[in-house]
Amino acid sequence: MFRRLLSSVALSLLLVAGAAQAGDGPSRSQRNKLVPTQEAYVAAVRWNDFDTAEGFIDPEYLKLQPITDLQRERYRQVQVSSYRERSNSVADDGSIERRVEVSVINRNTQAERTVVVKERWRWDAEGKRWWQAAGLPDLWQGQ
């Protein structure tokens, strides 16, 4: 598992570094903050600490789509069993887009399923930090 995480982090750094050299991606200072921010967010989601994960969500997104009590209760009904980054790219606006595979177990039925989640990481120049600008992962996707 550690080897997989290390290779994922290395791939992310190479992708972001390549984009930055081309002038399309984040600066070195921004890149230095991206990986630890993503790792902390992943740890929160992976350990089902969605209250902490909410702290990584873009405040602008939360203004438009606040997390409801019903949504919070739904997150309490599941246990994340795996979280794997599948792809990573730099968007035209400089944000980082990631496609992630999340496996989740329903605590009531013990049924496990896997969903693909798209994340978008936006740099906040004023706050000098990264925000996850696509909201908490939709672990239900149409259910």
C-alpha cells in the first residue's frame, strides 16, 4: 500500500511539475502545498472523517451547495474501504483535476461498491492554499 501511495504522489508531482514548466500549471510554491493538502484530505475521507474533509471544501462551493443534515447522516451510514487516485491533470484554468476510485461499504447491509469521483483542486491566491472545489465525494451516484 505504501508503495502504491508513493508512486501516486510521485506521479502527481511529475504531472504538476511538467505542467508548471510549460507555464500552464501551478508554481513551485503552489505545488509544494498541493500534495500535503491532498494527502490530508484523502486521510480524512479514507478514515470516514467527513467533518474534517469538509474543511478542505472550497467556501465558494459551500455557499452555493451547503452540506445538509441529511447528507451528513448519509456519510455516517458508510465506511470508506479504499481510495485510489486513477488520473491527474491540469485544467486550462490551472486547477488540478483528479479522477479517484472510492470503495465504500454500507454499514447496514455490509454491501461494498466502488464509485469514481472527480475532484477539482483550486488555488486560492489570497489565502495561499488549495481548495477541493467539487464538494465531498458523491458516494451514492444516483442511488
